[in-house]
Amino acid sequence: MLLNFWATWCPPCRAEVPDLVRLQEKYQDSLVIVGISEDEGDLDAVTRFVAEHRINYPVVMSTPAIAQMFPDIVSLPTTILVDRDGHVAQRHIGMLDPRRTELEVMATIGTSPDVVVERVEPDAPEGLPSTAQVKSIPGIDLTGLSPDKRAETLQRLNTEACTCGCGLTVAKCRIDDPSCGVSLPLARRIAAEVMGR
């Protein structure tokens, strides 16, 4: 089983959907992909996206129970490959490399004897790749925002550049350096601008 945590507002999530559709089609007899949407609010937007992109695997909305089962999903997309025994075989943060993902699937389902699957611990530290979209920003409280405003704020924080000289987005700078004196006021300004609309 391949669990893909994603959202419609997340550009890397949207970009990897065609590869996941192809993967599900190719391995439909031995692999189940489940898309877990982290979108809040408008269920119709997710339903439209699924239809427009002809997603051929189940898509469910995240729930508190799912969030409790996977408390470490802080960036999107996050993808977890689970083997037949229910163990995590692979975990990726950020956009998937289609060829690598297919090799991992093949090794996990036993169709490629030349590939070894490296097991990962659920709490193993992993850096935040540039293709990941942060959904929780240190120092920024997004809980009071409507789902649409929250999505817009997260999209801006994940795409606008920090001006501290780090070369990262505001969101990634906040994650990598929570003590940055430039990214925090910048993030707060962006959130205020979106709330003011």
C-alpha cells in the first residue's frame, strides 16, 4: 500500500498525481494507492480535482483519527510505502521521483529481486526537501483562519522567498531556522495580508 498525503493547494502534490495514476494502473493487481487529502473545508474542490485528473485510486479526506495515526505528517506531499506485513518500507517527504518510487514498489511487492528495500523508522530524522510544502509554520498560528484562507496563506508561505539571504521559501526558512529574525515577521505579514482580504 502506498499512502500519499497531499492537498489541492500544494503544487508538488498536484505535479506527482499523473505519476501516481500511472503507477496504480501498472500495478493494480498488487498495489493499492490511497490519497489522503489534507484539504480543509471545500470537499467539492477535492472532488473536482479527482475527476479532472482522473485519479484511479481511492482518495479520502484526512480526519482526526488519521492525523492521530500519522502525527508526524508536517509537510506535503508525504508518501509512505507499506509492505504486506504492515511495516513502513519507505517514507518520502516532498515530490516523488517516479522511477525510484516504481523500483521501491517493485522491490516491496517482490517483482524485482535485484533491489533491496531499506526499512526506515517512523521517527527517523529527514530533512525537508525543496519540493515539500510545509503545513505548520513555527511562530504562526493559522488555527483561526477559514480553510480557504489557511490554504492561501500556506501556499504563499511555501512559494514566497525569504529575504534573509538563505535562498529558501519563508516556510522552509521557518522550519530550518526558527530563530531567523527575518522570516518570522515576513510570515506574520503574509498571514495578515491574507486575513485582511
